[in-house]
Amino acid sequence: MSINDTCGWTEIAGRWKQYPTLSNDHLADWVVIGAGFTGIAAARRIAELDPGKRVVLIDGKQPGQGASARNSGFAVAYESPGHAQVHTKAGRDSYMARHTIDSAGVAEVERLVNKYQIACDWSRTGSIHAASDPKNFDAINQHQQCFLDMGIESSLLNQQQLKARLGTDHYGLGIYCGGGALLQPATLVKGLLESLPEQIEIYAESPIIGIQQGLDSSVTIQLATGEIKAKKVIVGVNAFLPRLGLAQNRVFPLALTASLTRCLNDDELKEMKGVEPWGVLSPQALGATLRFTADKRLLIRNTAEYLPGIDSNRLQKRRQLHQSGLQKRFPWLAADAIETTWSGQICVSRNSRPVFGELEKNVFASGCYNASGIAKGNIMGKLIAEHALGQPSELVNLARSLAKPGWIPPKCFFSPLAKMRMAHDRAKGLSET
């Protein structure tokens, strides 16, 4: 059976502007590599603080249509309870530092959505971390207490309360966390691109071959079709950082796969009893993420793999897992309800810390958001531009103070270890898929 592997969000977003490919040799004041949330935010901030300078925003594929458009649409102001190390004072202090940055990220996205009237189904509904397996209830209770101790807005939800909010009795215990938002990621990134100042030149399908330091403190960006010599460079390519010789043995990619249904029909919506749009995260790292969207669709992601890519055969198998996960929760859902299935990559570090700072002379980078790319990408992109411009602030200082990504061994050793760890996490989270 053929499968529609187009990203559902991207397809719903409609027509995308076509950008030219960069060719020949150029001189620029600034080059920003990667036209996702981080790169867009960095380019915007440079234009605001350094007007009149030539700013080039370049992407190896189509701007905005990579990981930024392909995620699940959670702008979170907190990490998932099952993933955060909040049981020690040091862990809570580190968590609160990241929480402060994430909260600023949510506020920044909201500001841009309102300023540019971006129709991305923005909703400050927060999200719910929920478990169906009783063996995960203790962890939810423990993290709820930690959240209360840290003053983070949250509340426990029992099975009846969850059913009233979600339209399913699948979950037995959950935590509601405020401060975050739900949205349509493709229409958000599309709107952010289209609202960039004219000062910013945007180029597509222009992959970078390498970055070379000049004797005069300039940086040369090498492409197959030419090169750009710039005074300063900002890199926001997440999982592709090592390909440019940056953050090597510090970050690695994970392939996530999601499915989106068609709009539910009237009979199906009656089964959900008129619930409002919601988002559910799992207390287990490889448990299922679900959304009920503003346009009455269901989204599910319940796979994560250490793989270089997902072929069509594997994508079909993942769709079957998604269909099974949906029918556990909504047994009345038709077997052919899924409309699109797609994969994308996130960037992860061993200790769940981001890349942020000047990695080489006049080469700055921000990335590796460990599956929290909407809030972190928008605020960290802005902050890395301010850092590169020498504009200090409390948030810049906070971002610089975060622990660096932990070292990982060379690929020949790391790959089998990563696959073993993923298999362990998959088995541990199986009851929540």
C-alpha cells in the first residue's frame, strides 16, 4: 500500500514562497546557516540590532520545512516530568534555569504571533503529562511534588478528569502544566519567514560544504556553487552541526515519526464529547505524544529511533504502530483515519544540554534542544545573535551559564550503545505507546 509521506503540517500550511539558490561568490556582513526557528530568530535579531548590514540566511533544503515544521507543535515552558532530573538541589537549579529560558521562548513566540498576526492556531492551553500504566503513577506524583516545590503551575488529574478533558478513559493519572502553548508548527515557521525584514536575503537548496577560517578574522562559507565570505556566522542546524565540524562528539540525531489523521467526522467528534484541543506528553521517554488539534485532527508520535533516515517500508510500519496507538485510546476511530505519516530529526545530547556560544573565531552556534525546539529555538536564536553582537543581558548570561553537552564516544562505539539504550527505553515505555 502506498503511503503519503508528506509532512501533514506542511501540506495544511498551503503554498510556500519559493526562494532562490545561492550561486557565485559573495561578501556579507552576516551569514546565518539554517532557516528553521533558530536561524530565523537569529537573522531577525541581527536586522533589528545591526540595520543596514547585509544578512544572508541560507538553508540546505527548503527554508522552514525541516524539523521546525515537522514537530508535534508543543511550545513548552518546562521539560517532561519523566525526563527532568529534579530530585536534587543541583538538578532543580539547572531545571529552573532552563525553565526560565523556555518561558521566555514561549513569550517570544506569542509576541511574534500577535505582532505579525500569524494564523498558527496558537493556544495557551498548556499540556498534560499522562500515564496509562499504574507503574508510572509514582513518578508522576513525585514530579508533581517537585513542581509544587519549585512554584511551577501544575495540578494532578485523575482518570475521570482526564477523560473529561481528552475524550478517552485510556489514561489513569496525569499532571496539567500551564505556561506553554499548542500550535500548528508549519504555519508558525512559514509566518515567521514571511515576516522577516527585507534586509535579510533568504536562499534555499544551498547546502554548505564547509566553514573555513580566514587570516583576517573573516569566515568563508563554502558551497558547491560558490562561497560567501562573512564577518560573522551563526549556525542553527541542530543535528547537522557535526557535518560542519561543530559540536563533534557532543550531539547526535534521533529520528521521530508522526502521523496525522484527516479531520474527524461528526460521529467521531460526538465520541469525544466536544472536548477542546489538547496535547498529551508521556512520562516515559519513548511513550506516545498526542494532540487533538484546532481543526479536529488527531496526531500521534510513539516512535524514536537512532537511525540516519526512515525509508518508505519502515514508515509504513511506523504508521501501523500509530494506528494501534490511536485505537488503544479511541477504539471507535476508523482504520483508515490516518492521512499523512512523516519522519524528522531532533538533536539530542547525552546530558540533555544545548549547544550555545562561540565555537570558533566569529562562528557562533545554538542548537540541540532535546525535543523542545519551538520555545528554545526562537529564544536561543535571538540570544545567540545578541551574544554575537556583544549585547549582554540576563538571558544571554543564563544561556551561557548552562552546562555544555556531555561528551559521547566516536560513532563506531557510540552507535551500538545508542541502539541498545533506545531498545531499553522502548521496552520501558512500551505500555505508554
